[in-house]
Amino acid sequence: MTKVIIIGAGAAGLMAGGYASMYGADVRIFEKMPKVARKLLITGKGRCNLANYCDIPTFMQNVPVNSKFLYSALNNFPPEDIVDFFENLGLKTKVERGNRVFPVSDRAMDVVDTMRAFALSNGCRIIHKPVSDVIAENGRVKGVIVENKLYSCDSLIIATGGMSYPRTGSTGDGYKFAAKLGHSITDIRPSLIPLESPDNDCKRLQGLSLRNVRLSIIEKSGKEVFSDFGEMLFTHFGLSGPIVLSASCNMRDYTKGYKAVIDLKPALSEEQLDSRILRDFSENINKSASNSLNGLLPKKLIPVVLDRWGIERSKKCNSITKEERKALLDIIKNFTVDISRPRPVEEAIITSGGVKTSEINPKTMQSKLVEGLFFAGEIIDVDAYTGGFNLVIAWSTGKLAGENAV
């Protein structure tokens, strides 16, 4: 019987363990935390966005880093099969806006319980002790050290996650193990993370949530690195919300001087917006311009826009010039916020970077450098946008590693 050891009882580790044991392996999963899959509990705001129900080409468009590496894993276990997997295990699911899949119960714990039961029912042993070292000899894995004892194995799957949310157990141990076994680790960066800004307007707008806006990220050189529609939020430190998190995946070098450009009215062309402003001013012709924007902008945003506009607050609508109107239009279509840096990696939803994909066989998840060594999940240098895509990566790479480790 093949002996398989898995380091990490998160999404990828439990999936790998369940399939390896289903295929007849003797599986031990070592998890240093007192409970399994702690990070799953906080995904989707505690509801667990467990997948994105889309086809593979669409999925690939949502993976900005090393998407081609995932073809085999995704074809082996595509999103629709992942949803069927959970349904067949008794977890009822539902598809919400953006093809995001959640448990019907809206309880992340139900996903954790389902995965724990899947691993245990197939014969996995989950041991809540930390692995301190990994051992390889003559180009193949030998085992792991736990509390000064060697546990030998034929196959070793490292599924330790990244460095985000360290309180869940993701503290970067896997990078250390992979490096010791000869693997290259690409730069580790926070991804799917809020952005900090030196702009005091963000503090003034703290708590303001905007829907259906367009966010573009522009380098100092003028190059656009990201643009999308969606929801965002102003915070005391800068910007957050779904499209901001997705934007962060594309921001890899903050020395390039990023700025966020927000189109507050993307559904309106400049001509349409100008007509709308003219109409509002006409309806309030004897009022001050500062009191004529209530129908156009959220109340909290108006004082900030007025300060950026720079006109006298008492100036009447009937005396606003065409140039002044054009300046207001430009502020609304191009509300700009300078970005200084991301929040700390500990606050990231996922970690970008990890074991170099060129050193892993994409058809099996086995190391090209060490026989019997496999990787699954966030430790690999692949990451995707928010919306359930990263958990699909964990499930699919976990299954592929588990099947091939036997």
C-alpha cells in the first residue's frame, strides 16, 4: 500500500487526501492547527464562495498568473464537476451573481464539515501536529519529521497554503519546505488585498460604498494595467471592495506609481453626462451649484467633488460656464486616487507567488526535481481574481495531486 503524507488540512490538502485514500493509499494529513480548514471558514464573508460556475475559457480569463499551468487540473476537475462533487456529498449549493457558488445554508462550516467527512470516510488520518522538516534522499522523498520522529512515505503532498491570514495557519512553512527540497520560490506578494492611499479624501469618504462604477489602475507611465466594473468601498486607509481586490492581482511593482481612476457614471457617455448635468442645472437654475448635485452623486461624495471642482459654493447654476461644467464632468468620469501600497500580506485573501510552475508537472502536480513530491493549492505560483476561482484551483490541483500520489 502506498504511503502518502500531506502537509496541511486546508481545501487542497483535504481534497488530495480524500482522493488518495479513495484510490487505496494509506494517507496521513498533518495539520498544525487544532481544527482543519480554518481559512475556509472566513471565505465569502463566512459563507464560503466554494467555486465559480463557469466554463474553462472564462475561468482562464480570471487567472492573471500562470493560467496555462492549470489546464490539466481544470479539465480533470472542472467547476461543474466540483459543484456535483459537493452535491453528491449532500451539500446543497446555489449559484449567485457572477456565477459564484455558495452552500444553500450560507454556512462556511458546512463546507468544512463536508470536506473533513470526505477525507475521514475514505480512510485518511488527520494528525494535529506540526511538521518541522521534510526529508529526501537520492532524488526522492523519504518522509517528514514531526516532534523529532521520522514518518516515512512514498509520496509527499505539500498543501500548506500561502502567507495570508496567518491566524488560520498559513505562515509560509510550505515555501521553506519546497526550497529545502530544491525548488525555486517566486516573489511572495499579497493578492486580493485592499489598497492604501495617501489621499485624505479616502478618510473623508470612509464607509462609502459605490456600485456599478468602473475602476481603472494606471501606471505613472500612462499604461493601464486593470479595468473593470463592479463594487468598491472607501476606507480610512484607502480603497477596498471586490473590484479593488481583483485590481490588486495586477499590481506587481508599486515603484511604478499606480493611481486608481474611478468612473462614477460609467453607464453614461461624456455627452450623456453633460446633458444630465445641464438638465439638473436647468431645474435648479437659481440655486447654488453645490445644492444641485444631490440627484447625481451620493451625499457623502458631494463635498469632496465640490472641493476638487474648486468653484465658489455659492455660485448659481445659471452662471456656471461651459469650461466649469466640463471640469465637473471630468472629475465625475475620472475621480482619481493615488495608491501607495497594498495592505500587509497578513490581510490578503490569497498570496501571489510560490513554487515555480516550471518545476511542477501540470498533468500530475508532481515535482520535476524530486520524485514522489507533489504540490497543491495556494503554495503554487498561480492565483486568480475574487469570485470562487481560487478555491477551484485548490480543489482541482488537490484532486490531481491526490490521484497521482498513489
